Amino acid sequence: MGSCLSADGRSSISYSPTTPSGGGKKKPLKKKPGSRSFDSKRDEQLRRIPGRMFLNGATDIASIFTQQGKKGTNQDAMIVWENFGSRTDTVFCGVFDGHGPYGHMVAKRVRDSLPLKLSAHWEVNIGGAEGSKENISTVGSMNSEETASLCADEEAVPSVDLEEKEKLPEIFLTLKESFLKAFRVMDKELRVHPNIDCFCSGTTAVTLVKQGQDLIIGNIGDSRAILGTRDQDDTLTAVQLTVDLKPNLPGEAERIRKCRGRVFALQDEPEVARVWLPNNDSPGLAMARAFGDFCLKDFGLISVPEISYRRITEKDEFIVLATDGVWDVLSNKEVVDIIAAAPSRSYASRFLVETAVRAWRLKYPTSKIDDCAVVCLFLDSNLSSSSAFNPKSEEQSASFNQATVQTEKQEEVPQLVSDFNRSGTVRAPEISPEEAEEESSKVMTGLAGQVDEWSALEGVSRVNTMLTLPRFVAGKEKKPLGETKTRK
């Protein structure tokens, strides 16, 4: 789940999705006739695609699991798509952490649409690979429409010099351009979406494409990807593959301030920098890049992904993508150790989520547990390898792969303002299977003495993604509600 606040919790907000922002006026959303039925047909078609998994489950190469926290609707989404782009050696993975009143809808929409756009742009770019290589140094120009301010684009996409081009494989240069285009088109689509109000709602996205031994990662927001690999002593270690794109990063803060946005932390949480409007102490977004959140797109918030490349080696065992509900309570090393201690590969993601929930109760007993979503991609499908995993348990796999259809139905219902004030309940069982209890207890015992040893790279204490929102009751025009601090 994400994050917005008010600096003092007393002032009301005079702007809204139907009032001016950055000098422009945003018209009220009007639902197009038949748009719901079109979306339903589209969703049904997506569900039938072989190799596409977005509900709790596992395959031979991946395990995914999400659990609702104590803050209301689960706003996390995830996906693993094998044979991506009709390529047998290619897989797409992603996790998306929504925030704001309609964050759950934004995350679901990005989960469903972004892979399709990436695949389509990839096909186009393969045909014109030579042209894209010749113009790779001007890739930044493709993102000028993405943000309302030129200063945001100038900082967003660094150029690639000739020497760097020669070192990087062609697939990275091609997919980098495809990622940039897909993210740009995705955000543009959200801006005009007839059924999802993205003015003060958005989502993070940490995504990857693995083709053979090539790994390309595109990231916005503060969800994270890490790699579990073996060092020279054959010890399992963690390598962080992405940077949490928060407003306190010098480059991000400079861009936001150039665009008249403000970056500062509140006195009661000095470690959490937030993005604020120029003349309003809102919304207080705790990330520097995101899909949606168009109230801030004129003021330095961008949806341009940070893209990186890695060549996978035989020492690399698995990749973990997770939302901040995991990283707020567990370090990178703890996560790889938990995955390695899982009873089976098919159970790995659920095992990690359940351990994170226990860590929340141990470290923050008075705080509401955040939503958690995890994708674990195994890089060696040979179960007899040197990995520390136990063989698959058919009984665990059967219970684990039960489809959580209720989650999908819940995401389709617009989340009203009152949802921010209810605690909600945890949908998944709070007690893990007996066979996992012993390993989890050992991990938690180690956590008890490590609370104060985290670095800034590995995360900070729990935080609201967004603090203050303009709120309106469905069916009533322009009637602001009283402000409350959200836990999204």
C-alpha cells in the first residue's frame, strides 16, 4: 500500500479531481457506455492466456503470493507471465503497490495493461533495432509527453554514450526503449481512463523481463527487487537490483524542486521525505516516481522508469520482487534467508509473506500491518541443484494454488473514502502450516536483535505512502469531507 499526509491535519484542501491543478482544469470522470463490459471481456481473455499467473500460486519456475493487511482493501498486485511475447525462454514478472482511494484499481490496471504494451513495443523495436541503436542517445525525447514539465524529462532518462552502447547487449538497448515507451503510454492511458480516478491515486511498479540469461529491470516507486546469489565461499547473499526511488534521493529531490514541487519530512517522521504541492500541504507522497498521482505530475513526479541490466550467472539462484510491506520489516539478507529456508519452492512466497506479517507484529505491535505481495522467480529450474530448497510438497502446492477469486472481485469495486477509516481484516490465515513454523521461528528469533541495524538502502520504518487527499462522497458534487490521516 502506498502513502499521502497532511502537514498539520487541520487545513482543508481546496483542490480536487474536478478543480484546477497546475493551471489546467480536469473535467469530472464520465463513464463511457459499455466500458465495463469491455473491461470484463478483456479480463476474461487475459485469464485464459497460458502461462499468465496473477493470483496466489506457483509454477516450476515461480511462486507468487499476496495477503491483505489491516488497512482495508488489498492494494497490491502481482504477475508472472511465462513464454512472454510468445518466446519460450522469456518471462515477465512484476509487483505493483497501489495508494490513494483507487490505488487497488490502478495497480490492477497496470498489472493487466503494462505487460501487453511492453510486448507490443518490443515487437516493433525488434523490427527497427538498428534505427533505435542509432538514436539511443536521444531516448529521453520519447518521454516529453509523459510529464507536464520539461525539467522532469531532462532529469528522467540519462543518455547512453557510444562506449556504453558497445558494452551492453542489443537486447538491453531494445528492451530499454520498449520499457520507456510502455511506461509512457501506460501513464497516458491512466490519465484519461473513464472508470479510474487517478488524480490522487497511483501505484509503484517493479518489473523485469528475463530472456535466457539476460535480465532487464524497469522500476518506479519504492517496491524492490533483490537477487539471491552465492559468493566465493558459496554463502547465500543478497544483491539489491533496484533503488527505492524516494524523494530524499538528491537527483529526485532536485528534479521535483525545479518543477516547483516541495520536498520535506514532517517532524514526527523526520526520516520520511515527501512530495508536496507548491501551495498546499498535500498530498505528501512518499515516493518520487509513480503511475497516476496526476495532482503531482506538474510538479516533478514522473513515471519514467529506472532501467538496469544484469547478466545472470550460475551462482544466481532466485529473484524476489516485493512491495514495501515486506521491506519495511525485513532486510535484504533476511529475505533471501527466508526464501532459502522455505519448505518448498512452491511455498516460498507465502512463507516470506507470513514471516513478514510476524515481523510486523513483533516490531510494530500497535501499527496496522501493510499489504504484502511477493514474486519469487527461480533462475535454475533443476530442483536437485545446490539450492537449499526442499522438494515440492504436493499437499502444500494443492492448498497454495487455490485461486483467490474474492480478491479480484474486491478490486473491481471502487474504494470509498470511508475505506480509509476502517482497519479491515487479514484475508489469509494468520498461522502458517506446522511444517513451516520451526524455520519461521528461527528467522524471527534472529530478527529480534536486528531492529536497529538496517541501513537506508534496506528500508525505513513503516510509513504512510500518502497523507492528505481531496475527498468526495460518491454521488455528491464537490463536497469535501473532513481530513483523516490515511494508512495507505
